[in-house]
Amino acid sequence: MAVFSGLDESTIFRLWDNGDWLDRVSGRSLQSLMSSVPGIAEYAMAHALLKRRTTLIANLQAEGLAVNLDALENSTVSRQLLLNALEAALYIVRDGPSQRVSSYLARFWGREQDRALEALFSAEPGRGLLGDPRPLVEASIDLAPRLGRKTYSFHSLLTLNILTHQVSKVAGPPDADLALQTPGRQSALMMRGVVMGALISSNDVELAEKYRRELERTPVYAALEEWSFPTYTRDGRISSDFTLPSSLLLRNTAVEVLREIKTYNDAYLYYLVSTYLPLALRRDPTFGRRITELITTLQQRAAGCRDKRIRAACNDLVRQLKGVV
């Protein structure tokens, strides 16, 4: 082993009988071992994940949250992101509205991170990371209004959006009139988080129409809507003023929107067709160079919609797209 790795025999002997050798080996020595000895790299990765998982399970158990190991092991989401989500749960139930909570949760703005949080908040058998997510949901509901007090903190506002989105999907939207919100960054982020979660969970076409009308008369809401998908999919960089480059190819956004058209409910489809896609197509008329696929997907989805309003919105957009292809 010393010959293959290029390490001194004394280094190998020092680590050989030490059960905690991974915690004691230097980074350079570990790289040498991983690159020369079969199984070391795989063991190091598995050990690190297991150690973090064990610590998180114990800490969450102390807070009254039991981890569903089957869901954790069988999820298609990367193990690292699932562990990040479990750590986020720990912050929510233990730390409250601290700077650490906002800074940590704000990093969950993104498609794969969102999937990890969905698994965390889900009560669906076999999918939810927690045996009973209700204490987490209750803690999140309690935390949300206290985050909103820090209107100067973009991380707090982004965390507010992320939490309200997840809570709305599992517990329904709060009893609040969207039109009564004072326009601004905080109300924009909170409103969109609530509406997206509620649309996914309730299939409420009237809510989608109400959201569209709010965006038409409130520029900051429309700016956030146009900003959200490209930053969520990493086509654009996150910016606290909701700005995007004047020239932007929505390559990743197109993939995500096409997926959502095929899989989400009719109310969410209506939101995409009537609200987001017109904004996206003004920003990138090529729609990530997938206009033809967008037309076909909309036609297929519209054919199965019973709501005449949704079919009409889809067909109107298809006609517009065909006129520019």
C-alpha cells in the first residue's frame, strides 16, 4: 500500500489500526490512497454520508422528528441533498428565525434542492423523509411571519418564499387576500410561493386567473415571475433586484417547463400558458431553441383538458407560436 500510494510506511502504520483513521488522515494522504488503492474512495464517501446521516437522525429524534430510512434510501434525489434537507428541518424546529436558518434555507432555491424539500415535507407513505412531518409544518408556519420582518434581508425573503411554497403544497394556502398585500419584494416572494404551492395542491383555476390579474397591474410581481424560473433552473444568476440579462437562452427553463406541462394539473397548466410563458417568450423567443417541442406538448395537453378556458389559452398560444416559427 505504501509503494502504490507513494506514502511513507510510517504514515500507513500510524493509520492502520486506527478506527477513526478517516478523521485523522490528511487531505493529500487520502487523495493518494483513493487514487491507488481499490475501495478506499468508495469507503470514504459511504463513511462520510453514514456519519452525517447518523448524527442528523439522532439530533432530529431529540427534537421529536423520526426519519423514514426507507424513503431516504429509496429516493431518486441525491443522498447529499436529502441530508441537507434533513439538516434544514433541524434548523427550522430548533433555531427559529436566526440568520443561520435564513442563510441555509435560501440555498434551496433550485430544482433539485426543491425536490429534496418536497420529500422532507411530504406525508405520502414511502416518500416522506419524516415519519410524521406535522411538527415540521407547524414550526414552518410559525417561522414564516417572523422571517418576513427582516425586509432588508434577501436571504430571509427567499427563505420565506421557499417555506410558504412547501407549506402551501401540504397544508393549503393561508387565509389571505393577495390583492391586499402591499407590493414589494417581500409580498412578491411570499405571494408567489403561496400561489405555486396552492396551484399544485388544489388545482384551483380561479387562483391562477387571480394571480395573472395581479401580475398585470403590479410590475414588481411580474418582474419576480419572469426572474423565478431562470434562476430556479440556473439559466440565470440569482439577484436580489429580480433582474436578468437582456440576452438569455432559457435552455434549462425550457426543459423544466416542458416537464411541468406534461405532469402538473390543469390549473398549473393554465398559469404557465396565461402567465409565465408569455413573459418567457418575450425574454427568449426561441424558448431555449425548443419552440417546436413546446407547440407539440401544448397541443397534446390541451386535447385532454375539459376546461374550455384552459383549452382556449393553450390554443391561442399555439397559434401565436406557429406564427413565428
